[in-house]
Amino acid sequence: MFRNAAIIGVGQSAYTRRPEPGQSTLTFMRDAVVAALKNAAIDAKDVRGMAVASFSLAPDAAVDLAWKLGLSLTWLSQDTNGGSSAMSMLGNALRAVETGAADVVLVLGGDATGLAGYAKVAANFNTVTQKHLAPLGHGGPNGVYALVAARQMKKYGLQKSDYGHIAVAQREWAAKNPFAVYRTPMTMAEYLAAPMVADPLSRYDCVPVIAGAQAIVVARPDRAPKGRPGVRVRAHRASYNYDNQEGDGLQTGISTFAKEFWQEAGVGPQDIQVASIYDDYPTMVLAQANDLGLTPGNDLARFCRVTIGEQRFPLNTWGGMLSAGQPGGHAGGLNGISEAVLQLQHRAGERQVKGARLAVATGYGMTMYRYGGTAAAAVLERAE
Amino acid sequence: MTPGMTIWRCAACRTGFFPERLLCSRCHGETFATDRVYEALIEEISIIRHMLGQENWQPRRIASVRTSDGQRITVGLRDESGPGDTIELFEEGAAPFGRAKPK
């Protein structure tokens, strides 16, 4: 439990499929920073720490961004853990505040790679991808997770429509999120009729690449705006290279820490009222949910058909990246954390889960070879 | 095209790896010798029908396979082989490919 640090504000830029002339990673990041600081009622001159992650910030680095934002800092970090960067940065920011390294920390992610830029990122993700995967025409992460999905369907007896329950339910949530790029309701028939991208993954199984940025503000709980509770983190855990890529990818690094994670939180999966599970693919939502213990009896089919299909559990209530869009995995992960914060502060508007007090959020990423090698999770709590 | 594919075998514990490592994940030995494997069993396949940023993309088949030495790797498939089939491995540059083993 982090007792002396909390999330006190969140903010985001507009999300767009195709950036207009003049829009860039930096301008999206600026917009997210302005929104988050306003939301937290914090003056920019009071920001003393910053963590940032982006695929498209280079050749600039974190300190260049601090310069361009006019921030003079005592603590600065740049994270490279892809879909779990947001959660990694959150943990580091909480520790920075608790240890006094910085009073107020801005956590920031954003990207505006464009489709061609993202294709370059995907083909050059690491040296192993450059040498051993891209020459196969492997299709980037879509091809990697197509093979994981085929394995998951075989092991757990899943049908294509089981993944559809996640995509359809999240689209319904997205209809209530003005920032989501895809808000038109989707039926199961439409999901099933979508063209294949990488068998068995079809269009709505693959996260859409967009441009945008997200930011959160971490500070002492008493810095929260008057009349609004901050959000505390009861437990935070992370895992990096958990199995040397020698498993089947159907478990994530979350499986290595789930038991101590819930012990630290002092609550269990059954107590969680809203969840933000990193959703680059429905396949990996299921893998993480299973690792967290959200799928009793490892019954992934029942989780899809009943828990999600019958709307019994609020999962990815901003629409998830599958519908809201993925402005890089870093900002996508931050969006999940931000949504949990809004839900716990009871500021989620039409999406509000009544009386939400406890949430879980995860991050998952860095497709090193056959699946992702980083994962992290946090239990968040409304701080009264 | 080179028959078989390169793996890296730890000199201390003899575990074979693909891709190449710096230290053995089993014994943390630092010395490796190259070896070759020639066969693999297909576990899952996918057909890549769309590639971001590419027009006129022709579908390609890839597979997750387990080599005869035990490594689980991703290969490009050059024929219609499917799950459960044994394939022969070959390399193009540093990339592993496979096709049905001649009967």
C-alpha cells in the first residue's frame, strides 16, 4: 500500500485515426499534460518529476520534453516497456513521491506514428524481430498473437465468438466515451463477418493504431483538489522476462506475482468492481484475467459468454483500446489507469459503475519473440 | 537457402537455444557453440492476410513449431503443411522457414 502517494488527476488529448497537419506526438502530449494538470488543480511550476514513454518521441528524450514543457525537475524517467510502461511508470512515480524525490510527478505517454510509422516500429521492434520474424512476413504483433490465440482456443475450447463477446461489450462502453475513436455499436454478426487479418484474428480482434496522448498526476493525497478523493494504490507488482520466452504465452508475467499481489492489496479478485485489463487483443485480456483469478476454474469460455457477454462485470469501461484506439501501448495503458481513476472518483459520466471503490488495472507488452515479456498490475482504491 | 537452422548450444549444460542468448538461462554458462536442427513439428499456424502499411500484400503462412531439439520457434511456411505435420527446416539469411518433409 502506498500511503503517502496517490493519483490526483488525469487528462488526455483528443484521439484521432489520422493526425491533421501540425499535430504530432509532442502536441498530443502537450494537450494531455495541460488537461491532467487542470484536472489535478496543479500549477505546472509545482511539477517536480516526470516519467514518459513513447515510440515516436525520438530523437528527443525525456529531458527535451521537460525543456519544451518548461518543467524544471528533480526526478526524470523514460520507460521502454511498451504496454506495461504505464503501469511501470505509475509504480516508479508512486515511489518517487513516497521517498520525497519529487512532490508532484507527471506520468505521460503518447504517440502519433501513423500507420506507416507503426509498421516500421513493428518490423524493427527488437533485433530478434528484425532478424528472425520480419523476414517471414509475420505481420507484426498481429501474426504473433494469432498464433497465441490459436493455442488458446485449442487449450480452453474457445470459439471465435467468445472473443467477440469482449469486442462487442467494449464497443458498447465506447459509445459512452466521447474520446473513443470507434463508438458505433457493433453486433456479434458484424464482429464475425469482419475480414480476417491473421487467422484466427479478424479486424475487431486487432487493436487500431491511432494518435493521442494520456497523462496522470501523482502526488501526496492531500494535494488532491478539494472535495474530490484521490486514488490510492493498494498493491503494485511488475514482471519482466518471466519465462525466457520458453512457455506457451497463455500465462503472462502476472501469473508470477498474482498471489502476493492480492495479499498485499488485502482484497481478492472477487472484491474488484471495475477492471482495466490491457487489451491489445482479446486473447491477452483473457490471459491476464485468468492470471489475476478473475476467471473461476480457468473457465475462459464462461467468462466470455456469461461474465462479459451478459454484462455481469464492467471490463474496460472506456471501450478499451480495441474501440477507443491505441495511441501506442504506453498511452493505451495509461488510458486504462485513467479510466479506473475516473470510475473510483465517480466522474465517469454515462459509464459510471455505481459506487465503485476498488479497481484493478494491468499492463502487458513488449512482444520480444513469441509473446509479450512485460506485465504489471495495480489495485486502485478510492481514498476517502 | 541453407538446409536446417542454427541453434546455440550451451557448452556447460548442452541446452539448445533459438534465438541466440548471451548467458544460458538454465545454468548461466557464457560459452555457446552453434549446432543445427533439421526437423520440427507444427503446433499452430496462421495466415497473414493483411500487413500494415503494405498494398498488394500476398497472404503468407507462418507457424509455431517445436524443433526436434525442443525449441519452440516461429517459422515461415512455404507450403500447405498444417498442425501435426512434421516439416524440414531451412534458413534464408537468419530467418527460419519450413516445408513438408519429403516422404
